[in-house]
Amino acid sequence: MRALAEFIMRGRMQATLVVAAAAALPMLFWLGAAAGSLVLLRRGLSDALGILVWALLPALVWWYFGEPRTLLVLLGTLGLALVLRSSASWPRVLLLSVGLGVVYSLVLGSLFGELIAATVSELQALLPKLLEGVYEQLSVAERAKLESLLAPVMVGLMAAVLQAVSLLALVLGRYWQALLYNPGGFGREFRALRLPAPLAIGLLLVMLVAPNFGVQLAMLMPLCSVALAFAGLALLHGLVAQGQSGRFWLVGLYVSLLLFMQLVFPLLVMLAVVDSLIDFRRRLAPKNGAGPANGEG
């Protein structure tokens, strides 16, 4: 990874080659977004624009052929990178990622409306089997409400995946920046990430209450959960580092997240909310360490 980052920052031609090639190749759009965010974080928008525009060309071609993910993730990641460069605030980035997810939802719902509707129809037919023993006990109004939530939640889940990919691409770009110009800076920055209590509680309330104000608002549930889960991961990284427990626990965390997503993911969400109130890392926070991850100070 370091060799790739060094190659990207060696010159404009090398950076252009990586971001354009990654955007053009199937399933590597996340790498193009990460490389573009590295260039943007280090050089700023004015210097990076001439490089990034070459990544937009293959992304637009993919859009023309019905694949919007490349362009959405690229633009979304670069937008978040601009916010991170100007504010150096991960909580602000996470909050804006929810808004970014809403944009993703609107675009995906517009482009794949027919496919989503067909999938929802199939799910509605399977609900009695999927919820056997529970579905029969629901009233007619409750069944109608449940079925009406399927489409917006599905769109929200699709958008949440792209939201998470955009955040992870930004993380990779920020990690590369620190690796080249301030080794160790990103680890300290990420482990210190903690959402302010009003923001964390607000995101939780939106998850719980938003569907009551309109069925379409149910798409906000997965989008808010991504931001909170990201903060939960930062908390666990911080606790493991402060306890000097070794990387074994982090490997176990991510393996568990992959194998038991439906259990671990909600736990991360709740940990982020509780940490915003208690601040588990405050007394154990290191007093000295690496500087900012941008390598500028």
C-alpha cells in the first residue's frame, strides 16, 4: 500500500494514471476514490482538479452503461475529503455522510425504481414464511405498514453500502497521507474520534422516530447507523490501543463483524451513543503522540 501511495504522489502523470485506471476497471472504483482523496487531501482542490477530472471520464462512461456506483462513490468521497481537509473534523464528516447517503438514495431510487419494486413484490410474498408465527399475529394495518417500509429501507440499505464505501475510501486516502507525511498520525486521529452527545443522540432518534413521520424517511435508518457504527469502531480501536491489547482483538472484531453482522453492527451503534455520553477514552487518552494526520503541523 505504501508503494502505491508513493507512486500516486510521485507526480501528476502517475496520480492521473492510478485514479483514471481504477475508475475504469470494474470493482476498483473504491481504489480510484481513495487515490483521488489522497491527492485532494494533500494538494487541495485547485491543484488536484486537473488530475481528478480524468477519473470522472470513465465514471461517466460507467453511468451511461447503467453503473452509477463509480461516479457516486468518487464524487461522494471527494466531497467528504474536502470537508476533512478544511475542518479536520471526523464527526462533521460522519454527519455529512448521512446527507451524502440521502443523495445516494434518491439517485438509486430513480435509476433502479423498477428493479426495486419487483424485488419488494417478491419480498412481500415471502413475508409470511420469513416471519412465520409473527406475521399472522399482525393486524391488517400493521401488515400494510410493514410492507410499505420495505422499499425505502431497501433503497436506504443500498445507499448505506455506498456511504460506507465512500467513508472507507476516505479512510484509506487519509491513512496514505499520514503514512507518507506523518507516520502514526492517522491512527491517533482515528482512535480519538468521538461523536458529540447531541449528534449521536440525534442520529439515534432519527433512526427510531423518522419512519413515523413518513414511510420514505425509513431510508434514514441504515444511513444514520453507518455513521454511528463508524464511531463505534473508532472507540474500540482506541480502547484496544490504550489497553495495549494487541491487534488480535481487532482481528477478532472484524471477523465477528463479517460473520455476525446482525449482532455486532447494532452493538457498535449503541457503543457510539453511550461513548458520546460517558467518553470511555478520556482518562486513558495519551498526552503525547503524533501530530495531525495531514502532516502539515
